[in-house]
Amino acid sequence: MNTSKHLRSWVASANGHADFPLQNLPMGIFSVGQSGKRCGVAIGDMIFDLRAALDASVFNGVARLAAETACRDQLNDFFALGASARQALRAELLHLLDEKSPQRDRLKLMGSTLLRPISDCQMHLPARVGDYTDFYVGIHHATNVGLLFRPENPLLPNYKYVPIAYHGRASTLCVSGTPVKRPMGQTLAPGADAPTLGPSKRLDYELEVGVWIGPGNEAGVPIEIARASQHIAGFSLLNDWSARDLQAWEYQPLGPFLSKSFATSLSPWVVTAEALAPFRASQPKRPEGDPAPLAYLLDDEDQNNGALDIELEVLIQTEHMKTKSLAPHRLALSNTLHMYWTVAQMVAHHSVNGCQLQAGDVFGTGTLSGPHPGQLGSLLEMTHGGKHSIELPGGETRTFLLAGDEVILKARCRREGQVSIGFGECRGVIVG
């Protein structure tokens, strides 16, 4: 499929767009005014309305079936169709939106029926999420957090054998832009004998990537590592909001609970596996002395081509900064190449016990910090557990998030000879 840097679109804003050039074509669910939810494709500053395109009979064959399946109020059924349907629809969209498309003039005449400004639309979660699992594959984050609590033994023995994860709360996944209410919970103050109930005072973000599951598996039938990539539909940005004081009190012996279940933000656009194909990379080699993955987690193709090279950025804009018209301030710049496990390994491990994955399930990668200052994906790491404050523009400081703070996640894929693509934004402002 030709998605070279030479392709241009007749949708003018797509050419040179920071996130959504013709080479991307991410999918999402949107509505306008009181209209119902529908599927669209981001192209430049516009949304290409799949239902309007279907009504105009511009799709044929497998691409038409894929578009019809996508044109519902969720993408679960489309995800379930698998890679061949996604590829057929993508090929047709590339053809239709190319500046040399034979249907260009006809499509232009459809005007706002077909193309709607993203700014005029309300975005929704792309799918109905039945299950959400948050992994812990960012080894630098795991090491940094471990050093705070176990300086002599930051990584537990299982980390380099098991893609660690916990089951999150799907009901509180929310789309970018949804306000995040400060959670209540139990905390144990230093020196206290008993906990008290109150609002979290150590509210944090986590810089993650969300993985959308495509076709699922039958209960009891594991997904082999060699075909795990066939079960991945696409990717979004994910912010796993975390109440660190609640977490410190509750996490033993069973792990996160109320400290994580109050909100998890997702960007609204699903960047498909096909759009990310030019940005595949080999999985970074493990340090000398680290164990090789067990056989069910080891596949040569996955090791050679199963990682992703995605630049990840986190910014903050406080209420004070907004009143002073100060731009958002970058807190970290990291990359998905800091993942110790590939996404395929996450899928294979999750299902090895017979667990049934379903179309529309979401995986979080866990916080993807890098090894150096300026690459840390959470305030917990940046402030060494709240011991050191961060200087912000306008004279403010932070150890953890305050009311009115807005956290913004961004992502970018770059490679020589390829057009850069992005993920849009994942935003959330703290209320209370």
C-alpha cells in the first residue's frame, strides 16, 4: 500500500498537518449538536463522515462492508473484522482523499455533508470497553518507583519474566477533555496510627499508550505470540490518573484499587496498526545478564519488527498560566522504545491462561518514562515522591496536581522518508 511522503490530499488542511495528514487516517466516533454518534476519519482539520460517504455510494466490496460495520455508535464490530477489512477501507480512503482522486470534484461538491470541522464536533470514546488492563512495561518507570520504596531491590524478580499488569475499571474510562474530579479515599498520614477519609492530596498523571484489541479469542484458547499482532486494531494516548497517597495505603497486598479507578483518559482517535507500520522498529536488546523471554513470549519477527518508535510528550497548563496567556509547559519527552515488552508479548501473556480478549478491550502500556531527566512520565518520579518541587512558568511550583491544572499528552511518529503523523491530544483538567 503506497503511503509515501509524496501523497497529498485535496483536503487542503491535511497537507503538512501536524497530526492528521493523508498518511494517518485515524478513526473515531463523533456527534454534531443533537445528532447521534457516528464514525469519522480525521483528515487535516476535518472529519470525513463515513455515513455520508456510504450514502454517496463511494465504497465497494470489502471496503463497503468495513465502512458499513464502522458506521455505528461504536467501533467494536469494526475492530472485530480484523486487519483485512481495515486494510481494504484504508486503501479506499487513500484513493478517495488523494488530490488526484477521480472522485475529488464530486466529493468536494458534498461540502459540509461529507467534511465537518473537528472543532464543530464532539468526540466520544471510540468503542464500548468491556475490559481494561493496565500493564507495567515501562522499565525505567518501574525502576524509578521501585527505588522510592525499595532502594535495595527496585525491580522484583518477576518483572523481567512477566509482563506485569492489573485489571482496571472500564466504567471510568473517559474521552479526552472530560474533567477529572479529585478522588476521595483512605490515606495514612505520616506517624498516624489509623487512616482517614478525604480527598487525595497527591494527584498524579501517567504518560501511557492505549492499545485497542481487534478480533478476540475463544475462552480457553491462548493467542500465540506469532499471531498476536493480528489481534491489535490500533492505538491511542492514555493518561492513567493516579492518587499516590491512596495508592500507598491500599496497594498491599493486591495492588491498585481506588487510587486508579476514578478516571482514565483516552484520546479519541484510533491510529490504526497500518498507519503505524512505517514506524515499526526492532525491540531494544535487553541488558547483559537479563533473562530471555520464555518461549511463549519469544518470536523472531516480533523482536525484529514488533516495537514502535513513537515520541511521547506531556505538558501542563495551570489555571494561573491560562490567565496570563502562558503556553503549556513541557514536563517530559519520552518514547515507546522504552517498553521492556512488546505489545504482542502483552497480548500473548494476557491470554496464555485462557483469558478471553474481546474487540474493544483496552490495554494501557504503563508509564513510559525514559532513563534521563526530562523523560519522566509522572510527577511521582519527577519530584522523587513529592520531596522536590517543579518550577513552572509564571513563578508557580508543583509536587502534585492542583485544582485547575490541565495535563496534555501528545504523540508523534517521525522517520526519514516518511510523513510525520500524530495522535491528536489527550487532555484532562483537575476539578477540586
